[in-house]
Amino acid sequence: MLQIWILLLIFIGSFNLASATVQCDKKIIQVSLNLNDTGPISYPIVTWFCWKNGTVLTANQTIHLTISGFTYDHTYWDFPYQPYNYSYINYVIENSNENIAVLNFDRFGVGLSGKPPLESLITGDVHAYVVYQLMQKLSQGYYQNISFPNIVLVGHSLGTGIALIVASNNVYNQYVCGVIATGFIHLINPVGLATFGASLYLAKLDPKFKNQFVPADSLTTNPNTTGRQDAFYNIDDADMNVIRKDEQLKTIASAGEVLV
């Protein structure tokens, strides 16, 4: 039976881990996408399969498949600043009695994964189809030569919207045992949405992406505004070093992605 947990989290909080003994196996998979009805094209998706050192992995392991939010990549779930405090992957693996492993990945169009010629070709449905193909890989024994049937989708913000598309699709959800929804609410805050929208501009204008290839229509948050921190943080109760690192790690996005 599909289970859904709704957690109203705006950002990963402090988990106060003493240490982390997590190992991750990086793999690149190829996904097939037909973005403009000209036929399927293969794109690389970079993934990290993570588990606790010393654990004997079996098919009984629950897999958390983490899906990052708008302008975020895999580092949202494995935050490099004080990971003993801020890494979801470290926390959940360290505190699950060796019962949980994590498949983390860069969504299509961000980070190390493949990018289309135009970001506007990426929609929530495209992301959902990528997640479906990742779940197939988990089920088919691509990771650690084990077929993992117990998959829980863990989403943040846009990632939660993607998870819900997957969970509501009668073909995709054959692999889904549950959904953990974070950074997600049912009622839209028009003022907050407008403020965040106003903070977006073309990524090619941002100093971070000056010497990187990004599709011409890519968007990101403008560092000269407070839209990003206002949308994703409780500024009165946040570590400013986290916010600064977040700005360094931000990635690109497109307006089409929010069409979930």
C-alpha cells in the first residue's frame, strides 16, 4: 500500500550527528527522453547509491530516492557544509539501524547530469519519467546487483511535486512504497511566489555560470535579491553560513519545471 508522509520542512535542519560512516557508489545511467517529438534521445543521469559502511545489503533494504527542488541539485540532500549537522543522507543512514539506503541524483538539466538544448523542454512530467527509469534500475539490480522492491520517494519543493506525479501514475507507482513530502504546502502563498519569481533571472547573467555551459533560457536566483533565502529559509532561525553555501551551490532551472 502506498504511504505518503507530509513534512512541512523549508530546509534541512540541524541533525546533530556525532559522525558519519556512509559510503556512496557513483554511477551514471542513461535515460531515454523524447523531448520534442523527434524521437527518443539518451541522456546521462549521475547518481549516488549510499549506504552505511559494513552493512550487508539485501533486498529488504528500504531505498530513499531523493528528488531535489527548484534550483537545487544532489547537494541539497548531502550538504557539504557541516554534513554531520546538515546532510539528510548521513542522518537517515546513521539512524535507520542499517535498514535504509539512499539513491541520490542530479535531476535532468542540473548539476552533472545531461542538459537539453533548452531548459524549457524540461517539465514535471519529464522529471517524473526520469524517476520512473531510476526506479526500474533499482528494481532490476543495477545497484549492488540487488533488486530493491521497497522504494520511498523523498522530495523537496519541486521534488515533492515530481514525487506526487510519479505516485499518482498507474504505471510509475508500481515501484513506489511511499512518499515523504517536504518543503511543500497545499495552498499557494501569492506574495511569496511573486517575490521568488521576481528574484529569478537568466543564468547566463549570473557570475557563477559565467564560464559554464548552460542552456540559453536557463534561470537561477539573483544573488542581489533576498528571494532565495526568503523562499527556502526562516531567516530568523537559520545558520547564515548555510545560506551562503546554498548560494554557492545553487543551480539552474526553467519555468517549465513548475508545470507539475
